[in-house]
Amino acid sequence: MNIHKPKAEAFHKASGVAGTEPDAVTVELVRNGLIAATEEMKTVLMRTAYNMIIYEALDFTVGLFDADGETISIGLGLPMFMRGMSDTVKAQLAHFGHDGIEPGDILVTNDAYITGSHLNHPTFSMPIFDGDTIVAFATCMAHWLDIGGVLNGITTDIYSEGLQIPIVKYHKRGVLNDDVYQFIRLNVRRPERAIGDLEAQLSAVRAGARHFQAMLQRYGRDLLLKSIEKIKGHSEALARAAIREIPDGVYEAESFMDDDGIDLDRPVPIRVKVEVRGEEMTIDLSGVSPQVKGFYNSGAGEASAQVAFKCLTLSQDFPINDGAYRPLKVIMPPGTVISATRPAPMRVWMCYPMTVIDTIFKALSDAIPSKIIAAHHADLMTANVNGIHPKDNQMFLYLGGLIGGGWGAKHDEDGMSGTVCINDGDTHNGPTEQVENKYPVLVERYALRQDSGGAGKQRGGLGTEQIVVALAPINVNTRCDHVKNPPAGLQGGLPGAGNQVGKRGKDGKQSIFPNGKVTMRLDVNEAYIVRSGGGGGFGDPLKRDRERVKNDLYQGYISPAGAARDYGLDTGYAQTGPSGHSN
């Protein structure tokens, strides 16, 4: 029935009048409408993508941005992408200008120095118009398994890492730019799958644009944009209130990465300084190492500072938007491992920024110990696998790993076990059943790693061990760090176990490599081993409640030797669980 329709239309028409201020109800409706828009984008992408890395692992992020490229709403995904997508929209605006972008255009680039990541993340943006005026952008950044370039080994410049797509229009006024399409097809190894993921990204941005257009129709431009500004203002106020809870001061800390993949005996320093004054925070990343020869460089320095800041000022205020970052200033000179400049290689872009986040937490651990966690395994732990599939005699590409590891303990809680690293947020590991169905491998073992969590009053989370057997000859590339520099504990807590990579031969003998940067060829029935590290502990291990230590021993989280060594527990409890329960 349409009994209430005239009243609803009258309300929306009145509410869209220029000068009208949105009330609290309208703002809340807009807030949830923005969340719904990005959730729809996420769902569309997942249901139409061709590769597991998108539809299962969820290695993507979608978002809405205003006419200046500022973040309005981010669909839950990879936290590090939110800054890169905003910077990409801003770069696209700077390249074309508002007058050079037309209805029906869809813009694309994978320029690593703009997106802040690597070439495997093509980013598509669709402008949203109200009449002749751009009011927003719908944007999607997603991981492609292949973008050309060197497959096996370490790259030393961006040119060897694949196809670089400058800022171009993939569609112009709704018409496909066939030249760009052909360039992409010619430079990827499995074009039918890459183009399938490309089309899924296009579907996602179109869904976001449709949703935002519907909101424009409902509220009118003036009221909708004012509501968005109020949402940003609310986020800013909450962030400022959270900063006021942190004591004023200057806080510093340092951590080290193992190496850059080339100079294997030279640690890479990560030094940060955090200054808190009133309701503002400055994160100074000037002390981070200069960019390196190997492929661990990144442009995600500001993103890492924002992720740490959001964790420290976390509220239930969603959607995530740029209002929350107005009280934050980031100092970061160009040319570091997290602000790399051309032609630095960027393939493993995510590793160093995660340690930047852990180091920011470490710097503030004395000031606000109740809001800080110890370091986590800080690595994707991926095994990039490729070869010729015996079923169809075609090349296959599999981003193996993405396995969970240990997160650091908090002042009042143990760390999470088997959880994906902070860079990847909502990312999942690929289900074993799907992996074994699609690729010539057998996942023989995927289990928690005993004794990997750092000992403490609160124990660090456990890492995992994965053993994968080759059912056909395969190439395996691992790029793991924090083998030699394991996740640090806090307030007397011990470090977690470091990440590890190994191999098992046909004879069943295992060997663990001295570093995590390995390129190997496996024959049938040989296996690669990936062990993720554990989280750092929090507080003196000897102060851990004895019953909790016994329970850890009973559950197999720690060994009798570990219980005795780290907690001083009588190893007689190896045979008897907590409260006398038999093992």
C-alpha cells in the first residue's frame, strides 16, 4: 500500500533543501547507509571474482570517498589499503582535474608509489555525479595473483615486478578503452582469470555508485553531504577525546627487521617517535631505515601510522573516515622503506609497515599499558607457489600460506592464536579443501605451534605450522621476516617464537632455513614448511596464575620443558592437568 508515500516524499524533498541542517536521526540513517553501500560493494566483489585470493582470502578493500578524495566509508578489509585508496583518488583528481572526469568514466592505476603497496593491487575508481558535479567516488583495490614480471626469486627494481599501469581511464563516458584492456591481457600469464577479477572490481564500484546515487535521490545533495561532514566531525571528536587520555610526552622505541632479502646479515632498523600534546598526536617516522635494495620497500608509512592511531583511539564509530585522523600528524621524509621512491622494488610492501605499528605500540607501552599489546608475528607468511598443473597442462599460481600467527598479549588477556597479521585485517587463509581441489598440493598439517607464544603474566598467542606436500613439481617462494628478530614482549614478558621456513625431503627429513627468504624447487612428495611466530608476552612470566600455566600445559600450548623453563612449574604436571584432570 502507498498510504505513507506522499508524506515520505514530502519529507525527503524538504530535507534536501539547501541550508537545511540534518538532525541526529538523518545523520544516523546516512551513517548506516554508507556502511550498507560498502558492504554491498564487498559482497558483489566476493561473488563475482575469479581467484581465491579475493573471494576466499578477502585480499581487497572497497570504499567511498568524497569529491576531494577524503575517506567517507571503508568496507572492512585490509586496514593498510584505506590510505592508499584515498591517495589514489587524490592522485587521479590531480591528474585529470574535476573538469577532466566525466560521467561513466572509470579510472585505474596500479602505480605502487601512489597506492602505497605493490603492482598486484590495481585500483579502480568511479566518479559519482549529481548533475554535472562530482560528489563522491566509489573505489576498489584488490589483489591480482599475477601482474607479469619475475615470478621466482627476489626483485631489485620496480621494472622487474610487472606491468605498471599509469593513471588512465579504463572506461571513458561508459565506453571501454580497448587499448588499456589489450595491454593488460598481454602482460599477465592467465588473462582470463585476471580479466575476471578486473570485471569483478568494476561491478563493485558500480554497485557503490548506484547505492550512493540512491542516497542522493533520497536526501538531496546538500543534506547528504552535510550529514557526511557531521559523521566526520563525530569521528574527530571521539579521537580527540581518546588522545586526551594519554599523558603528554615524547615516547620513542625501535625494532629491527632481519634483512632486506639481499644483505642477509644486515638488520634493518625501525625507529619511531610519538609526541602527545593535549588532544593531538604526532608520529615521527624519520628514524625508519632508508629504502633498501630488496623488495621490502613500501609507500604505506602514513597508513601504518593511521592503523596504529585507530587502534589506540578505537571506538565503535563506523564507518571509518578521515575525520578520525584530523588530530594526527605524520612526519615521514621520502626515500625510507615505508616512503620509497622510484625505482625501489615494492613487491613485499606489507612487511615493514606492520613492524612500524608494533613499534608505535611499544613506544607508548609505559604511558598507556592498558591499551597496548605486545608485538605479533607481523608477517603474511605466504608461500608463493607456481608450476604446471597436471590436470590441464597450464600454469597455475597459488598464493599459499596467509596462515595465522600469534598476536601479542595485553595487560589483562592472553594474545590471540592463529590470527592473520594486522596488515590484513579481515583476510582469511584459503580453506584446505579448496586449495587441494584447485592446486596439485596436499595440506598435510595445519596446527598450532607449541611453545611459540611468548611467556608472560599474560601469554602471547600461538603461531601455527603448515606442511604442504607437492603432488607435482612446483616452485615455492617465501618472503618471511622476523626469523632472527622475533616478536618482542612488554613489561617483562618474553618474546614469542620467530617465523620459520623449512623443507622436507622425500626421505622425511626436515631442514629449517636460517632466514625466511627462500626460493626452492620441490619434486613430487617433497614438502615445504611454514611456521608462523607467536606473540610477545606481557608481564613477568613468574606472576602468571599457576592454574593457567597448568591449563596451558594440559591443552598442549606449552611443553613440560617450556613450563619449567619459562614459568618455573614442576614438570610433574605434564601427567596431570589442572585440578587433577588426567591427560
